Amino acid sequence: MEENKKFKLVSSKKTRYLLPNILTLAGVCLGISSIKFSIDGNFSLAVTLILFAAILDALDGRIARLIQGTSDFGKELDSLTDFVSFGIAPVFILYFWELNNYGKLGWAITLIYSVCCVLRLARFNLTKVESSQEWKNNFFEGIPSPAGGLLILMPLIYELTNLNIGLEIKKFTPYLTILIAILLVSKIPTLSLKKISISPKATVFLLLGIGIVFIALLFYTLETLLVFGIGYLISIPISVILYKSQNKKNLEKISDENHEDIL
């Protein structure tokens, strides 16, 4: 009886570690598959797979923490997956769609973006926040790789939506790719939703919002991605303002504490 109980406990522990990693590996498969479909010229499906990879990336860590299945292996696997799905796949989609028309320059831009993404991920893995500055957990340093991977695809997404505002957005592809690459390795603070807590009263509204977004993505996938991409770019200066405000409050708090210690 005791042996069976022990076996169940070990099995449960393995499951807790296995489930998040399966989701992470699924993200790798989606990223690699998106490259294949872009080679075939099916750019709409390629973009959709990157979206699904981003959703899985958002879920695997949360599920791991929820079921207490976090591990060092999972953390490293997640970083490698992010590089493949958001550091290689999106820019290769762009290369097969437009950047190849720029010859060696287009390939150089492709490499620059991928290098910036891997540098961003390496820095993220080494970043440690001191206990006195836990508020910094509400911010990323630079834009995260999933956001970067989706943002560089905005010109392609715009073309796929068949919207017509009188601009040839396609021509901005190289410039936007370089800009996002710089933002990846920059120290510009951007909002992180990982540590934000929701009050029980606001849960209903949160679920309603998630439902609306899900329906929008289901029926207007590309249009919704375009709106979110523009919204994210607009949120960057807002993030900087919030970061400076939080930093100022923290410095004032430390100053007051030091003053009390002296007294």
C-alpha cells in the first residue's frame, strides 16, 4: 500500500514537470513549421502559427508555477524555444516575403535581428532583481522576444488584411525590423503582466475581456493582431513614464528609511 502511494507521488511530480515542457516543445514545432509554410508561400498560416507559439509561451510558465512544476531545465528550454519561435522564425518569414528582395542587405538585417534576440534572451536569464526593488518585476528591460517576433511581422500582417490607407507599408519592413531589433536589446522599460495581481471583483471583467479578445482573434485574427501591435507600440512611452514614477517613489522611500536610521 505504501509502495503504491510512493509511486503515485513520483508519477505526479513527473507530470508536473512534463506538462509545461510539452507546451514549450509545441511552441518550437509551431515556430519551425511557420518557416516551412512561409517557404511554401502560405504567409497567413505562418503568421498564425507564430501567434499560437506566443500564446503557448504565455501559458507554459504560468501553468508551471500553478502546478508547481518549475525547473531549471524548463527555464533553459523556454529560452531556446523563444529564440527559435521569435528570434528565427518571424524574421525568416519576413525574409522569404520581402527582405530577400534587398539582397545581402536583407540577409544582414535578418542576422542582426536574430543576434539581438539571442542577446536579449541571454540578458534576461542573467537578470536578478534585488528584494528592495521587487517593483521592477512589473517591467521588462527592452521588449520581450514574443512581442518583438509579432511586431516585425506587422507589415506582412497589414498586407494580408488587404487594408488600404494609401501607404506602401511593405517598404518600411527593413526599417521596422532594425528598430525592433534595437528595442530588444535596449534598456527601455516595457510593461510585464506576469506579476500583476487581479482583485476578485475585477476577475469577471478580466474573463469578459479575454473572451472578447478570443472571439476577435477567432474571426478577425490578422486585424486583431494589427490593432494589438499598434497598441503595444503606443504603450512603450507609457511604460517609461510608469517606470520613472515607480523608481522615483522607491528612491524617496529608501531616502526616508535612511533618514530614520540616522535619527
